[in-house]
Amino acid sequence: MGNLKQRFSGVWAWLDERLDLAAVRKIAEKKEVPVHRHTIWYYLGGMTLFLYLIQIATGILLLFYYRPSAEDAYESVQFLMSEVHFGWLFRSIHAWSANLMIFTAFLHLFSVLLLRSYRQPREISWISGVLLLGLAMAFGFTGYLLPWNELAYFATRVGTQIMEAVPFIGAYMATVLRGGDDVSGATLTRFYAIHVAVLPMLTTFLLGLHLFLVQKLGMSVPLDVEREGGAKAGMKFVPNFLLRDLVGWLTALAILAALAAYFPAHLGAKADPFAPAPAGIKPEWYFMFMFQTLKYLPAHILWLEGEVVGILGFMLAGVLLLIWPFIERGSGRGEPSRVFTWIVVGMIVYIIVVTYLGYAAEPMA
């Protein structure tokens, strides 16, 4: 035991001489997490990061067998699920962790909104976080087509057709994304490149910036706690908070394994561009509230098409969300705003209700 400890100390000293690990350890030991009645919301960021790492790990394993072409994509996924040991399990974990990652990212975003954690000097942290949520949804959209099954093919066709309704640039963007006028093998290749190269590159940059800012600025204390005199105690990030994070990650891993085992991802039938679209095509749940909203809009609103008005509305909402800290300046001055609180609550209720209505609606023949 003593010999092993001596060898470890030698390795540590060798690495410390070259990487200055002592400085990193001092920073980790110095960092504290405020303890108050809202501390539980701090764990959502780490949970989202953990699920993203699960996405990377399982995605790399899937890449060993996946072939990104219209001729081979479906068969390669079919082979993975039926012939490769535990291939079905890793694909199911990849699918479930994607959904849970986006879910925890939404929870993280709304908790930051309600706790006013975006206020000065954390505006850039907020912007990077909103962009990361957008990238997570883009991961879901591009990855959905990759199995090249019937449902994914027609859902992608509907999604890109909706994109065409964006004024001025929509048709061009949809054509570039599809690689033509309709979803085809070129679309699959482009989605594959975006999914495994472009989006990970952008995510790595923004995630690094986001984590750096969290490290530099520390955890934000909610406005109501701050008005009461601030957090009464602090918790060491290493090891106290990190160990609690680890318990949450292990719990999430167990839930993922259970979901993958009892509700495995299905493949369905291979995409056939010449077949009629199946009834009741629906997007993934995180796009459902937007999809359903567009269905509720009338054909024309004033002189514009209803769908165009809806898309412009969602684009405006996205921009407003991105610049939220610069709109809601009262929190930066320590002033509570019930109006903004009710706006956030209204957003949450709207998304939940419209998503439910979207799944409860009878499929159209």
C-alpha cells in the first residue's frame, strides 16, 4: 500500500511539474456553492452536461457501425440492433439520453429565468446557455433522420417544408439543408455531417465558454435570497457538491438503463420516398408546441399567411429570449418584477398545454 502511494505521488509530482496541477487543485478547493432553499436547481447544469457526455460516448460507439447513405443507413442500424452485442441497448440509451438532455436543458433554462440568475454580470453566461439549448434541439432534429426509417423521413420532410415558409431566406436554407428540392440521400449525408462534426464543434466552443464563465463568476444567488442577506452557508464544490452531483449522475444512468431496457428504441420500416406519408406524423416532443401552434393559426392573418406569422413569432421569441437580460434590467438593480415572473410562468404553461394537446389530437387521415 505504501509503495502504491509512493508511486502515485511520483506520478502526481511529474504531472504537476508540467501541467501546474497544484494551481488547478487550489481553484477547485477554493470554489464554494451557496446553500439556500433553491440550491437544488444548481444540479441541473451538471446533469445536462452528464447526459451530453453520455451522448458523446454512445454516439461514438454507434459510429463504428453506422453507414451514412440512403442505401445502407437503415440496414446498418438494423444490423447494429439485431447482430451487435448490446447494440440495441446503446442505441436506446443514445435516444433516451438525447430526450432527457433536452428536458433537463429546458428545466435549467426556466430555473435560471425564475431565479433571475441571468442578471449582471452573467449576461454572456445566459446567451451561451440559450445557444446551447438551440444546439441541443438541432442535435435532435439532425439525428432523427439518420436511421432512415419511414417516420423520420416524413417528419424531416414536414420540418424542412415548414422552414421554407421563413420569409426571404427560408426556401434557400431548406434547399441547402436538404441538398435539393426534397429529402433524399444528399439530405442524409448533410444531416450526418452536421450531427457528428458541425454541431459538436460549436457545442464544444460554447460549452467551454459557459463552464469558464460559471467557474469565473461562481453560482448566482437568487434575488429573493440576496434581499434577505444572501446565502447563510457555503458548500465546498470539491468534494461535497461534486459527490452529490455524482449521486445524481449515477441515478440518471440507472434511469437511462431502465428506460432503454423496458422501452427500447424501435426502428420501424425503411423510408420509401415514393410511399404516401403515414397518418398522424408528429415531431419530437420538444418541437411539438411550435408544430401545434402553427396548426392552430388561421390560413391568413391580415395580408400574411398564418404559418409565416407563426414562424416569425417564434423567431422573434427566440431573439427576445437571447437578449432577455438586457430587456429585464430590474433584477440587475435588485428590483423584483412580478410581470416578468408571470411571463415566464405563462411560457411554461403554454409549452406544456400545447404539447399535450398536440399528442392528444386525433391523427389526420
